Amino acid sequence: MPDGSKIYFASDFHLGVPDHATSRHREDKIVRWLDSIRHDAAEIYLLGDIFDFWFEYATVIPKGFIRLQGKLAELSDSGIRITMFRGNHDMWMFEYFTRELGIAIISDELVLERAGKRFYLHHGDGLGPGDRNYKLLKKFFRSRLCQWMFARLHPNLGVGIAQRWSMRSRIANDSKETFVSEEQEWLATYSREVLARDHYDYLIFGHRHLPLDIRLAQDSRYINLGEWINHCSYAVFDGQEVELKYFTG
């Protein structure tokens, strides 16, 4: 990492819900956050569910979100390395962001080493114990057959169906997550399983919608990035430590 630079992590913007005006207001805030970190950001990792729905047809993408796309293009063009993860809401991102904005797209986990620290990054869906039905559904949604079948739908129909489906989601209905105990945090449980196989200083996820920083071992922490409807939370690595922060600008 260059001297004085930082790495930023955020997830679960869920742009598109619950309505256009609210989503636009949130998008403006995200753009202001990106502007506020550009002076020292060496890398930015967006860990999934940036959009509440996304599907790339061969020649069509969902309309809207142009201010975020323009800002990401500007930051990427300035030399900031940006990586986006497929979440469970926007798993149908394919080539558009890489080809047009120079952004790498990650489907599952990503392992990094920066400034002598090891990072394990993942959106977080389908991990840990339980939720067998979703894990099966995820395999189908990620299959070429499912994607080919959806691409056969006219965009007005396909995107319309997906948007109506999105309105049933927990984030669209402002279902606030609560912390019960470390033992019941399934991503913390999954992180301990990962640590049993290899060492990581930081295991960072999205998906949970609740900002969390849990020490799993003396030198390993599980961090959840929260979301941008209720918390506007993110994490930053300054070369020494990772810290959860909240954007209020």
C-alpha cells in the first residue's frame, strides 16, 4: 500500500428499493461518500447487493443508478482499484462493469494480503449452517440454464418481475436486523470454520445488514459491513487496523 493510502469496504446499498425517490437520495449519499474517500483510497471493495436487482442482457442493462456508475468510472479512471462482488440480489452482473468501468467482478470469496495482513472477503450469502433451500436456489440462479431462460424474457417483463420480487425482500420492507449473540451469528460460525483451515486477520462480509466487529481469536476478527438504508456503515483499513465507520455527510 502506498504511504498514507487506505482500503475501503462497503456493501448492501440495495439501490432501487423501496422506491425511486428514496433510492435516488441514497445514491446521492453514496456518491458523496465516494467523493469523501477519493483523496486517500488506494482500493475500494464493494461486497455485493449494490443493486437490489441487476441483470445484464446482451445489449441492455437496468436503467438508473447512473450517478453511481459515473462516479465509479471517474474513480477507476483516476487509478483507484475497484472490485465488486456479486451478491444474492445482483448475482447477474457479467461483463458490463469490467468492460465499461474497469471494475473486477468476484463471484465468491477473495483472499488478499495487504501490509502484512490477510483478508478473507465474501458477500456472505449461502454460507454457514442451515438455509438449505436458499443454497439450492442459489445454485439454480447461478446456472447457465437459469440465466439463459431469463434472458429470453423481454426486459420490460423480466425486470418488472424482478422488481416486484424485490419489494418482498427484508431490506425493501425495512426489516431491522438485531444482534442476539455471537453463537447465533452464522457468518461468525462460518468464519471460525475458515480459520480452522487457514489464518486470516480479517474476515469481512456483507449480507447480514448489521455492522459487527467480533474478535474470533487473538489476531482474527469477523467484520460485517452492515447496509446503507439504516446504518450507512463501511470499513477502512489504514495499513494497521480495520475500523468500522459510519457516513453522515
